[in-house]
Amino acid sequence: MPTPLRGRQRQIGVFDDWLRERSSGRGGVAVIDGTTGIGKTRMLEEVAHLAGERGFTVALGRADRMGGAAPLAVLLDALMGTDPPLVTPGGLADLTTLVDQRLWLLDRIRTALEGRSTQAPVLVAIDDLHWTDLPSLWAIGALVTQLTSERVAWLFTRQSAYPSGELAALLAKLRAVDLLEVTLGPLSAEAARAVAEDLLGAAPDERLRGLIEQAGGCPFLVSEAVRLAAESEESPSGVESVPTPLVPSGHRRLPRLDPAAMRVLEVGAIFGQRFSLRDVAMVLDEPAARLLPAMRTLLDSGLLRDDGGRLAFAHELLWQSAYDQIPPSVRGAYHREAARTLLASGAAPLEVARHVFAGAWPGDDEAADVLLSAAREAVSRAPATASDLYTQVLTLLPEGSAERTRVVVEAVPALTQAGRLEQVREVARGTLAAGVDWASEADIRHKAAIAESLGGNFPAALAQARAGLERPGMPDAQAALLRGTEALELAWMMDFAPAMLSARLAVRQGEGAGERLAVSMGLIAEAMAQRLQGQLTHTLTLIEQASADLVGLDTQAARWLNPRRWQAWLLTGLDRFEEADAALAVARHDLEAYGLGFMLNTWHGYTALLRLAEGHLDDAVAAAEAAVEISEQLRNTALWPSALAVLARVALSRGDIEAARGYVDYHPPYGGSIFDLDLDLARGMVADATGDPGAAVETMRPLWRTFPDHFGILAMEPPTAATLVRIALRAGRRDVATVTVEASTRLAELNPRVASVTGAAAHAAGLLHDDPDELVQAALHYQAGPRPLARAGACLDSAVALVAHGRQDEAVPQFEHALRVFTRADATAEAERVRVRLRALGQRRQDRAIPARPTTGWAALSESELRVARLVAAGLTNRAVADRLSLSPHTVDSHLRHIFAKLRINTRVDLTRAVLAHEATVSGSLA
């Protein structure tokens, strides 16, 4: 530190306490805010110095307004700069093969921070957060929320004068965690004079004190006043006033520079606030040695400082002054030369993209080529950055050109991965209107349809496919691809008759043209249609054929299709849970092998549905929460409705109606699609739980009104038939109950060997007919299958009916079985309903024999949570725990949040202590 930090003792005390709390085990975030020149960077450096003295590993990063477009550059530079480095380029090298690196890159960074924090607390300090690249902002937001239980602290500086939507969203996220916000105001007059005295080495005289007062307590302007006074021939009488922050004294100093120094300063400013003399020399085409006198002049003037082998502007305002001095036409030429210089010295296109675009003009093919290379370099790590670069390329290429069309075909998947659906529409619309060849049109429309589907707009996706099919002369291969797209969209929209026709035509055309992707899409579409028409076993055959057709087809579209995840969904409906688990494992392996992170939320969603069916409610919640978290992080809403429905249904089973209502209201429905059925069911269940079964029946209208045409929700989750009938009868809608029973019975006739289907039909019919024997038979059907909660529900309904028919003794065993299952699953509200019934029968002994599961303490943890807790206490990172238990790190995160809540702790350190104490208690009791 060159001089003491003056006038900030109170803030230093606050940060000293903050660091002490962070070192004790719980992470936290702090932001230093203030105007330009107020001393934010100096404060950050002081806190980083304090952290180092306290034993923290300090990762320090600085953002630059003219920094390159390299994604995550600021964050990775900080983490690579520690001793030893938290992250190394070699440690990330294997990720380069992945299509979408974001989640895996985040996982590597997180694992590195977790691992280091077990040895010492870590401080990640980023200066000028408002200039930080967007991928770094995204990663910071994710890491902060994921690492709250670790000894990882985050410190940022920012200026509210430079707002952005992304930064505002990040700050809102940080405030929801635990954010310390410190705003630096002006220094007191005494502190400002002390700053001047530190710089002068002596007390300022009366004239300089007057200048210091004009500085208004801004440390930068105080130092500028001292410098101006020192440079004046009649110090300080030659200085009339201190410049305001908007007109820094750099403007006064620049004209006094000799031409050689001025050229070095201008070219240096092109590179940003930090640059190398070597790069400046290459742009000026002069030996670096010849520029040394100019460099010394700039260092002596205080405009530049040495920054570890590079040159840096002494302040952002000085850089801004130098940059603004350059005429726009000259500035563009300098940027072009800077780009050529950096490329010639081995820099990647991504590092020079900002210079290229700043110096480019429409029709600049050289600039377009570099930006296109940069976009391809960025797409796997940061689709949003790649999307910006593709957009820049398109502004340079003429409308209707073949090259522009090729770039659009490339850009649409990147825009899709970045969640920029509106931009996909705009780019596709403009390009297609200009006229393109058949192959390009089919490719653009197919990819735009995928984007629309992932965004939940299935009618728009269907329109894209049909518009391409209407073009006369479309070749067979392209027509097959669009026909397969049409079939899939029709299947998602549950328009099954035309879906089947399109699916079979896509298969026939695809086979004839050798378009295997179209064949696979047609088979998947037919499988979805056949499933909802009740042909459950046949659908599995179709999906297996679809998977086989993609073997060896190594294209992005084939990877995105990934039929294995649908295979797991179908196997779940057939009660083949072990096979469904195996299919999910294969699907996850494929997604991770190709790096399809933006599709992982679908894997978590199908896993949540399987765990719910198994009666593993805590595991279902963990998987569903992971699905929602990934959807939010990557802006992909696929399977959100199903994940939210799982969370709502578990909340209802535990008596938390408000939480359930929050889940079903969290995201708008897709609108008449197959993916809405789960959420429509959950919305109806919430309405019924609030005492309005009539509203519930209307909410669930999309479920039961289609039963004459197809089986809908019953084909995906047969036991829901009983839920629909029960609610319909409570609402006095026997017509709805009857339609549901008829549909469930037809489904059972088509699938007599699927226990949950036959059990569901008997269950629904028993409720409609108030037949206790039929309800008992339903429970027996369920007993042959793997759905414990479905059987418990049938046992409960049969017991209630038996009591109503005076067969009390027969009811008790049914109640007891239901109570055991609900208690084991921690379905507390369901279990309490059974207890109330048993008490009404005077069966308190049986009630007490199955104690309720506690909500806190070790006994409240599920088996999965206990496994996670023990491995974390053993020192494993979340990634290591996930690998050991064949989970995802996001699922482990969810389990840990619930473990902390149940044990009433906040950190991994607390968890380790709690596990050791618990194990010691257990060992002692056994001894």
C-alpha cells in the first residue's frame, strides 16, 4: 500500500468483522458502491490485504471496459492468479470437447473453491463488477448461492451510475442470500488533508488547502489537486481550481505531453486500462526500445503506473480522457491495427473480437471472418457471448448473401442455448424473407422449431415446419426432416391423428432419403401418440427403434433429440422402475459426454417423476428442485411444469398448501401441451386442498375432457384416476367421475399386465361405486407393482369405505398399512389423516405403534440425506459426493439445503461437527 487509507476506519472495522464471520465457516457477499474516484478500488485492496493477513486465499480480478470478449475471463483470471492457482488451464482442457460447457465449467470452479475452503477461507474480490463480462456475472450468481455453506467470501466494487439489467438481477440474487452493502461517501475535510499530506510528505499550505476543499472529499480529486500544484510553476498559485469528476485533470495534462508520449498513450488506451508496451510498439510499427522515453514520461507524469510487467492508467478517468481524445476515424483504425497485432502475436479471435468490431464496417469480410471464429470459440462456454458475436457478424454481411445464410444456420442453435427465443424468430424471419436455398430453409426452420419447442411455443414450432413443407420442390431429405418436426410438435400438442400420419410419413420419407434423424423423430412422435392412446408397451418398442436409428449419427440435432430420456419416462409408466433408472443413467451419461448442459433439467425432471412414483419424496423434491434451478440458470423451460407439479404434490402430501400454491403459480402453462398435464393435475389438487373441489374440477378440465379421444394424464400416471374421481365426487360432478372411470377401465383392458394400470382402474371404479371390496382389490393389484403411495391411497380409501359399510375390523389393517407407507415417505399430512381415522375408531394403540417422523434432528433425515451428510462430513466435495452416489451436484445441493434446515445448521463445518457428535453418541449407546 503506497499510502495509508484515510477516513475509512469505520468501513474497515465493518469489513474486519465481516471477514472474521466468513472465516468461521459461512460464506457471504459484500459490495462496495460509490462514485468514480471515491476510493472503491483502494478499499477493495485494503480488505484483500486484511484477508490475506487473516489466512484467506485471495483471488483478485479486475474488469476492464475495453477487455476482450472471452467469457468468464474476469473470474477465471482471478482464480488462476492465486498461489497455488485455484484453477489452471490444464484443469479445464478436457471440457473443450463439450457442446455446452457452462454447467461443467461451473462445477470445476465450484469444486476448486470447495476444496480450497476446507484448508483455508477464500476471498474472491472483483473490481468494477459493472464492467464484468456477462458469463462471469452468471457464474458469480450461481456460485454465490451454491457456496453459502462454505468458507468462501465474495467482494465486489460497482458504480450505480452504470446500471444494467444483468447486474441488477445479480444484485437482487445476492441480496436474497446475505449481502453487505457499503457505500463510500466523500472524505471528511480532515481526512482529505491527511491524504494530501501523505502524498506531499508535508502539511499542505493554505492555497493547497483551498484546492483540497474544492475536491469535495473525493480522494482521486484530492490527489489530482496535489499533482497539479506540484506541476505548476508557481505552486500552488498557478492552479486556479480542481477539475470536477466529469472533467478530470487528465484533460489538462494531455496537451502538455510531447507527440511521442501522446501517441503511446492513445494507442495504449485502445487496448484498455492495462496494456503492454510491446503491443503498442507493434501497432506503431516501431521498436519497443524507441518508445521507452515516452513511457518514462507517462510514468513520471502519473498518467500511467507499472502493473506487474504491464502498464496501467492510474485511474479509469484518465483512461477515459485519453480514449476520448482520439478522433473516431483514427480510433477505428487503431482498433483494426490492435486486432491485427494481437492476432499476429497468437491471440485467439475471441480475445480481439471487441477491437475487430470497433474497427469494422459493413461488407468487411476480414472482420466477419474473425468474429465468426470468435463466436465458434465462445459458443460452448458462453452461448450468450457467441450470440452477440453472431449478431455482430450478421450486421457486416449483406442481406440475402449465401454467407449470411450459413451464419444464420450456425447462429440459431447458439441463440437457442442462450434462451434468446425472440432473436431466433427475428433472425429466421428476416433471412427466410430474403430467400434461401431449400436445404438452408429446412435447416433454419427445423432449428427455429426446436427453439420454439424449448420455449414452450409449440404452435409456433409447428408453423415453422409447415411453412417449409409448403415450399414447392422441397427435396425429400429436407422434407422428411420438416415432417418429423411437424409430427413431434403435433404429438406435444396432443393432436394425435395428424401426428400419427406425419410421423409415419416422416419415417417413410426419411428411410427413402437416408435422413436418419427424421426417422428417429417420426418414431418418437408416434411413440408419444401411441402412449396417450394407451399402447404403453408398443411405445417402448418405438423409442428403442428411435435410439437405434441414431447410433453413430454424431450431429448436434441427434444429440439434442436424445430418445433415452423419453424411454425412462415410458418405462416409469410401465412400472419398470429399475429399467427406468438404468435408462436415466444412460441418458445422463450421453448428456454429460456431449456437454448438453442446457438439457440436463429434463433429466432431473424425469428423475423427479420416477422418485415420486417410487414414494421417495425427499429424493423427488431434490431432483425437481435441481430441474428448476438448472432451468433458471440456463433459461430453458423444458419440463418445468412437471418439476413444479412434483414439488406442489409433495408439499400437499406434507400439508403445506401455501408452498404448493406457490409452485403451481410459479410458471405459466405451456398452453394445451402434453407437458401441461402434470401441472394441471397439481393445480386442481391445490384448489381441492383449499376447500374448493368445484374450482378444482374446472382447473383440471384439460385432463378429463380429452378422455373420449385419448388417455392423457392416465397414460402417464395411471393412479391419478383415483384423484380425479375423488375430487369430482366431492364437487358433485358424477359425470366427470364416470368419464374418468370409463377411460381408466379402457386403459386397463389395453394393458392388463401393468399392475398400476389395473390397480388404478379398480381404485377409480371402487370410489365411483362406493364399493369397499373393489377398493381392497385395487390395493391388491397395486401390491404387485412398485408404487407404494398408490397402494397406500387405495388402502386408505378402502378402509374409509369399509368403515362406512360397518366393516370396521377389516378397515383397521388397511389403515395401518397406509399409515406405515405415508409415515415412511414423510407424507405427514396424509399420515395425519389416517391417524385421525384410527383415533375415531378408538385405535390409539395402533396409531402410537407407528410414530410420526420428526421434522428436525437426525431422525428427520431420509436415507439419501444421511448418505449425503456422512460423505460431506468425511470431507468430500459436492462433485465427489455426486459421483459416489450416482447423483448430480445439483441434487446434492438440494439434499444439503434440506439437511441444514432439518439439523438447524448453516455450514459444512457445522455439519461435520454434527455428524461426528451423532456417530459418537450412536457408538456410545451401542457400547
